[in-house]
Amino acid sequence: MKDLIQGYKKFRELVFPKKRKLFRKLADGQKPKYLFITCCDSRVVPNEFTQTDAGFMFVERSIGNLVPYPSAGENEAVAAVEYAVKALGVTSIIICGHTECGAMKAILDPDSLEDMPIVRAWLRNAEETRRVVAEKHGDKTGDALLEAAIRENVRVQVANAKRIPCVAELAKEGRLEIHGWVFDFARGEVEVLDETSDAVVALENYRTGDDHEMNA
Ligand SMILES: [Zn+2]
């Protein structure tokens, strides 16, 4: 644990003093704009690649960034969505997959989960992804197949999130945006998945509804 203690000391000495005001303000309550749903993978650090501070994003992580709804009933991911939307009033949900995702490799090779019955059970929530990939990408193999699975999985989870009643209601009124991203950690690049086609666009070229705020 020495490395963690060293990092903590650095945080205490160099980082925290500069952010003391922010943390003091956050003690009064959180008001994040974003719900960020991503994979547990250690290589995906959303606050790092979006350069955002504490209090900015409510983060839900699961193996494979899944939002298993509605078939799976109550679960952590859907509870996080409901809480973020209803209690915190987030105005955007981002569901972010990533390159080299072990969960997506596993759904393409279920035998690899033989020794991990609990992971296997969790990944049954990605059955829709597996079905879409088999239907649309049966001609692909290797890296191309994995890339397709990663993107299709994000699309499936975006669709699942939109079925959650509180999300559906606010999205319909234009008060909540839902975006699908894929983070390529080896390149340090994020792509945004188009909602209605297979197209992708680099995040820096993406036009969003709150652009006027960013430009203000
Ligand atoms: Zn992953």
C-alpha cells in the first residue's frame, strides 16, 4: 500500500491546498451535471481524460459498463441512474465503453469465464449485445469483431438507459441528453457514437445541445 500512501501525501501537500475552497463548497452538497457510466477497467479514468474536478460527475462503474434494464429488474446501475436523475438532477448521461474491454472479450469467448461463475452471471446482462453482434457482425473476426462489440454494447446500454421511466420522461421533454462514447486509452482519444447510425465522430468535433454554455 506504500504507493497509495505516497500518492495520498502528494494529494495532501500539493493538490488539496489548491482545491480547499472547492472541497469546502462541496461539503454543502453535490450538484453534478453529468452521470458517467463506465467500465471498472483500471485504464479508464474519466476525471483524468475529461480533466474534471470532484463534484462534476456522478460515476457508476460496472464490468462492461452495463445498464441492464428492464429485464434484470432492480440493480446497482439502474439505481445509480434513478438517483442521479431524480435526486441530483443531472442533465446528461454518458455511457462510455473502452478499447480492449475484457468484458466484451468475454462475451465473445464465454468459455474464458469457466472459473468465474459470478462474472459470467453478471455478463448475462450483455446478452442483447452478444445477439446484436452475432446478427450484424458475423463476418468479422479478431480486433474488428472486438471493436464492433465494444461499440454495439454502448449502443445497447444507451437504449436500455432510455427505457428507464425517469430517463424516458426527461429525455422526451429535452431536459436530459444521453450519449454513447468509446475511450481508446492507448491513443488517448474519445469517439462519440451517432444515435441513429453506425457513424462515429471524434469528441472534439461533436456538437452538443449545451455548446452555448461551453462558448459562453
Ligand atoms: Zn471494460
